Amino acid sequence: MASPMPPPAAPVRDAVPVAPRPAVPGRRQTRLFALPEVRWAALSAAAFLCALPLDLGGAPAWAWGPLYALCYAAGGWEPGWAGVQALRDKTLDVDLLMVVAALGAAAIGQFLDGGLLIVIFAVSGALEALATRRTADSVSGLLDLAPAQAVRLVDGAEQVVPVADLRVGDTVLVRPGERLPADGTVVEGASEVDQATITGEPLPVDRAAGDTVFAGTLNGTGSLRVRVEADAAESVIARIVAMVEEASATKAPTQLFIEKIEQRYSAGVVAATVALVAVPLAFGADFTSTLLRAMTFMIVASPCAVVLATMPPLLSAIANAGRHGVLVKSAVAMERLGSVTRVALDKTGTLTEGAPRVAEVRLLLAAGLDEDTALTLAAAAELHSEHPLGRAVVAAARERGLTLPHAREFVSAPGRGVSALVRGREIRVGSPAALLTDECPAVTAAEAGGRTAVVVVADGEPVAVLAVEDRLRPGAPEAVAALARLTGKGPALLTGDNPRAAARVADEVGIGDVRAALLPEDKVAAVREWERAGDKVLVVGDGVNDAPALAAASAGVAMGRAGSDLALESADAVVVRDEPAAVPAVVALSRRARRLVAQNLVIASVCIGVLVVWDLAWHLPLPLGVAGHEGSTVLVGLNGLRLLRESAWQDATRA
């Protein structure tokens, strides 16, 4: 028999639909041109693009010369100054060498080559500065999840106080629709709480006396009194902020290959250039010819070809991925994606759509109804409900084309369900715990399969059980299989959802390593455990609760449509269309780009080596040295551009 429904505090009339996953309020994002690095890089690139057609078109030097000068000054002063600062610390970086090489090229009339080198480094630095600032913005915006004020109860009286003033043991009142101000335990009341930001669960969870709740989560239709169990600085949401900041600050910087050898290379080129000037002059050589030979050496040894050996394949891969709905944030990020050896996947919003749907209608034998009739009665009663389960029931009825009759005397009881009069019958829809007194095999079967059971009761008799699940994204099993082939290891599932729901999804997509009911710090711990064992981990997720793991991993990919701001900024790449198949494709494309980088480095190194030996052992004419240098630069550039072809992405999707 069904237990009686409690009377409502007030009748519910026009229910206003609410978003299943509330967005982070008050996000603060730095504007693009608010960063000086971006402004200088834009000015440098604009001046170069204006000078280029004039130079190539044979215009007089006075027309394009000032534009090249502006390009050099705007794009080169910051890396040049940084290089000078590094010299004070007795180090030599490739940025200073780039500026010197660009100035050397200009000194012998190769203004275009030097300008291109300056623009490449200026734009690269601007992108790095922008990515760093945007991540900081999202971390700051995350703090807005928790409200600034709370209603504290003292001797029955309400006091509005700053959240920072709450202490362990205080009792706070949380009204319907408000965010919880602190981690704590419910001492009175019942409601459903949307915990997606913390646990990633797709559905609100029922919370009553004795249950734990988290700061920043969204209260549903009931009123709660919560005893504070942690200071604001120790809440789960505050720990997420701290973990993202720590991971961003301590994660070992992954650099492009040329940057890893910049110290020795830069020092060697500078030392050799100085020696080519000083040694011959000490033996009485002619100053002009000696300087010309040293300048030729500087030009042919400059790492222009090496820089272009690295950048075009990675930038081409970024452009190709972007055309197919994957935004990779930088060349370094693209390089990192190809180095991963293990993949960890979130469940809700990543492998699944993050929205509930009615998967099955199980009729009870004594009901005497068909599926459409039972679903019609349930949907009519749920029509004015704001609960995601209620919206799923209504959506299922509309998908079947059912006409919903008018419902009267609608009542919503937090944590229990709804009731209404439909076609003269009293219909109740809610949780098995609230509506059933005896064990029901249909409920047991639904819950054993990792689904949520919703009971439909008509005139006091249970008539049906609706099995509600989170829909799997199309292509998810194929994506999991492709990632396993690429890395040689089956992906793992890291989720905050309950173990049975996690096991169901893992079984459907073919994942054997399942870790469920995880908080954000647990996901980070799993990532760090794998990386200590020597793996480079790729994390794929979409929520605030995934952001610390995305930041801590070697590489991270976020789902773009439903992804939280913090997850999008913490990740190295964003799948705009939420297609799981795009994840293995971009990993395969990155690996191909890395192979092309290796090819180009061999080509560039051989060309530079031949020209340098020629200049040192014999006499390399300057025009021939410039031609050889430019030829190698063009060759590696064209080789890298191969990844712009459509076939490159198609090959990646078949990897």
C-alpha cells in the first residue's frame, strides 16, 4: 500500500522549468586585448602583413621599411628584454637568439625572414599569456558557486551573515532554489539537491535529516536546515579551487622539442659567432670579410628552419582539428595529446548525455493497464513538476505522441514525488521508498541495472515502474575501443556517480577499470597514481568536479556544450560537438604531427649542418647560404602543411 502524501505548504501553479545543470554565476573573463602581450603581438602581425605585399610587389623601401621596423619593435622588445633579464641570471634562452637572428637577417637585407620569426614568437607568447589568464579567471569564477551570505539560525531567529563568518556547529537555513553556503549535515527538512558540480551525478539526489550536503550545490523544492561541518576555506568547492591552482602551478611544463635544447644551442651559436669574429681578427684578418663570414654563419645556423620544423605540423593539426569541432588551445597542447599512454573518462556528460530519459516502462501484473496508458497518467501528473525525473517522464510521453489530459490538485512533496487528479483518478509518481511498503521485483530489476526506478501509483495501487537512465552518447563504445588501440591500455572510468550506474555504463561501452562515487580529490589521486607509475594520462570530462583532474593530468579534453567554464579552461582541448569519437581522432592526429615534427627536425638539422660545415671549412657565399637556409625552411614548412588535408583527419578517425 502507498503511504499517504503530506499536504503541501502552498499549491503549485505555474512551474518554471529550470536548467538541469546551472551555470557558474558571475563568471569573470579577461578580455582578449586586455593583455599587453596580445596587443603587442597583434600590432607586430598587422605591421608584417601590411609590409609583406609591398615588399614582394617591388615597392620602394620607404614604403615597407617603416612597417617592418614597427613589426620588429612591437613583437621583439618583450622577448628581447626577457632575454636580457635571463642574461643577468647567467642563462641564455632561445628568445634572445631569435631576436638577434632576426636583426642579423635584417642587417643583410632579409627583412621578411626576420619579421616572420618575430611574429611567430610574439603570437606564441600571446597565446600562452591568454591561456594562463583565462584559467585564473575560471578559478576565480568558481568561488561564485558558493553564496556570499547565509541565513544563520540563532535561538530560532534568522541572521543574514557572510559565509566567511560561519563556524562549525552553526545551523543555516537553505530555502528552495538557493545554493548551499557550506558543507554540512541536514538536521531538518527534505529536498532534492543538484550535486552535479561536485559529484557529476546527472540527477538531483534526495536529502533528508542525517544526509551530507556540499557548499555550492543547488537546493531543489524543499527547505533544509543544515549544521555546518567545515569552515568555508575547508569546503569541497574551496578544495577544488586549491587543487586546480596547485595543479596549474606545479604541473611540469611540457615544452616543444626545440625549447628543451635551447640553452646549449643558443650558447653554442653565440660562442661560435663570436669566435668567428674574434679569432680571425686576432690573426690580422680583414674586418669586413670576417664580419660577413660570421654573419653568414649566424644566418645559416639560426633556428628558423628548426622553429618551422616544429610549428607547421602542430599548427596544421590544430587547424584541421578545429574544422572538425575540436579546439586545441596551443601547439604545446597538441604535442601533449600525442604523448598520452593512458586515458581516464568521466561518465556523466562525457560518455553519457547528462540528461535522464525513460528507458523502459515495467507494468505490474495487477494493474490492467498498457504502457501508453500508464505513461500518460504519470506524465500528466508530472507536467508541472520542476524535477528532472518529471521532465524525463513528460518527454517520454511526448516522444510517443501521447495526449496528456488535464491534471488537477497538483502537489509536490520534496524527496517523495508528486500527486494529482488525472481523469478522476488519484495518481502519485515518486521514489519507491516513499510510495511502496513491500519489495517490488520490477524496482529491484531496474535498480540492479544501474537505473533509477520511478513508481506510478493509481488510486493507492502501484501500476507501473519507470526505469530512468542517462542516455549513452552515440559512438561512445567505438571511441573507447579506439583509445584502447592507441594507448595499448583500456581506458578507466572515473565518476562521482553511484557504483551501479557506473557499472552499467562501463559494461555498455567496454570499460573494465571502474572507479565510482569519487570526489574531485579522488580523481586527482587516481591520475597522480598512474603518472607516478610512468604513464602520461589523458583525462576527458566536462564538469567542475573534473577540472582538478583535467589540470593535473598530462593532457585534458573537455566536452564543450555542457562543459563547465572551469573544465573548459583547465583542458588542453575542447570537443565542441560533444562527439566521443573526436577524442581518439585528435590523439591520433597529434601523434602524426609529432612524427612529422621528427622528420622536419632531421631535415632542418641536416641542412643547417651542411651549410655550417661549408661556411666553417671553406667559404660559403652569402647568397648561397641564404638560399640554402630559405630552401630548408620552405621544405620543412611544406612538409608540415600536409596535415591540413582532409584525408589527415579521416586517417586519424580510422586509427
